[in-house]
Amino acid sequence: MKAAVCRAFGKPLQIEELTLAAPSWGEVKVKLAACAICHSDITFMDGGWGGTLPMVLGHEAAGVVTETGPGVADIKLGDHVLVTLLRSCGHCHDCAKGEPFICSTPFPADGDSRIREADGAPVVQGLKTGGFAEEVVVDQSQAVAIPDDVPLDAASLLSCGVITGLGAVINTAKVEMGASVVVIGCGGVGLNSVQGAALVNASPIIALDLVESKLAAAKNFGATHLINPALTNAESEVRRLTNGRGADYVFVAAGSPKAFEQGLELLAPSGTLVIVGMPPTGQKIAVEAGNVAGASQKIIGSKMGSTRLKSDIPKLVALYKEGRLKLDELISGRYPIQEINTAIDEVRADHALRNVIIFGEPS
């Protein structure tokens, strides 16, 4: 199979022929149709989270199941599926309390990569997925069946960007109708926080970004007010729009400590700051602890939108088919695997919302 391999941090990916193991117990093999480019892939490529090379990245994917291993229960050959980095055992402490998105159970693939070079040397399956490749082998918990009539390029966005941004609003923070919301960073994840806030009828929904084209996109996804902090005093404007209080919820979708600190400045008393974006390892934020305590504010993290795949994905698919969830509008461009570095460069330069690598519709 052809795959895009990271062999040096900060360098372009190399397109190479690799081999893929047959699925073992509880695993499925999926022939991919699409894999979107997420900023998490770029952070890994740049060495922001360390890791071992060589590595195949990509984790926001969709395709068709071509093989199943023993013990696979809910997925069958020919199913159209999402493929995501969320992997869960179903029985550990976190899974048992309804938080499979933070399952920490080790899996066989953690120590024995399913991807190999021609000489048999292992290649790391980046973010537990390795989706910048024509095929993947993943645990069955990472694949969710979807209707055959949902386009696989649009469906791939549900695997990370949509569930991370929208889920932060609906699952993690549980934003109430009429609550005021600020979203900092209007890339693929932030736009989905915006449309999540619109789905629960938050008001106002205030989008912040330094890129005008992303602010325009935020308006299309449901933002009621737009702020470019380079042109407007964000704190003054947010307080004006919220009767002087600040926002009930601030979602920081940018992986920037400065953005997290700015979010605290925009927060109302008893408000909640939700950290959605993930900066490189070692970056910290400064918090005036007394102010947070005195205002009874909350700072919470949101991993992958606190998503429970088996129950949440069917609901999102239904919203998409009803025309209430925007997926197609997130796609800026479609590229073959041979042009992946061009697609990545556009995302890195803020010229795209979500670029998608297309492998061709599987049969």
C-alpha cells in the first residue's frame, strides 16, 4: 500500500510502499476513501509531541471494511465506517463510568505496529491510526458504521474535527440554551464549536480569529458576532455584547497558551473556560488563581469532545442528513496522496479549513 511517511520532524512526508498486517483479535482492516488533515498531525510532524520515527500519521478517516479479525461483533465486511483515534476496551475504570474517550488500556498494537517496511521493520501507527495510507488496521472500537449514502470525504470529518469541536460544547460543557459563547480559533475544530453552540441555541455566539476568511466561515456556521483581535479590543467588545458580564462559556480551539489566557479575560463570573486545542508539549499558561476562585470560574479540558462513538456518531449523521450539520462546507480542497505535502502546507498557512486526502472510492 502507498503511505505518507514522516521520517524527520519538520520535513515533508515521503510517499512509500509499505505492508499492512492482517487484522488480529478484535481488529478490522479498512480500505480508506478519505483522510482529512488535522492540526494534530502537523504538530506531530513538527516534533511538538515527540514520538518515534518513522511514522504514518493521519487519524480523521473513512472507508470500507475489507477484512475482520476474530471477535469482531458489530462491524462486517463491506460496511462504510469512520476510522478515528478513539480506542476503548469497554471494561476499564474510565470506560465503565461512561468515559471511553480517556480509556488508557494498553492494546497489542501499541507494542506491535500493524505497519511494516519492505524489510519488516516496524513503522509507528501515528495517533493509533496511520490514516495517511490506502489501508489501515485498527481496533474495532475505532471504527463506526455509517449509512452507505453518506459521502466518505464528508464523513471523515466526523472522526475528529467535528466531534472535537461540537462535542466540547454539547458533551463536555453541556451549554444551555441562551448561554453566551465565545470561540477562540475558527479552524476546523473551532467552527464545529460554533455550530455546536448554534445547535443548542446559545446567544450570542462570538467568534474570534486573526484570519478574516475564517471569521467569514464562522458566520456561515452560526456565529452571531465576529471579532478580529488585531483590529478590535476583544475584551471590551465581548463585554459589550454580553451586557458587561463576559461570556458564560469560552472555548479555546487554538493550541496557543496566549489564547487560553485571553479566554480567561473574556469569561463571566461563574463562567467556564473549555480547553479544546492542544499546544506542543511543555507550553504552560499563567493563571491568576485568586481571580478564578473569587469569580467562581471553571477551567476544564475536553478530549475529542468527550465523544461516545457508538451513540454520538449516529446522531451526528442524522443531523447531517437533515441538513442541520455542516460537513461538506468544511472541505477546502481534495488531494491525492501524492500531493499531501501541498495540502498540509495550505493548512499550516491558514489557507484551508480542512483539506482531505482522497484515495478513490473503494469497491
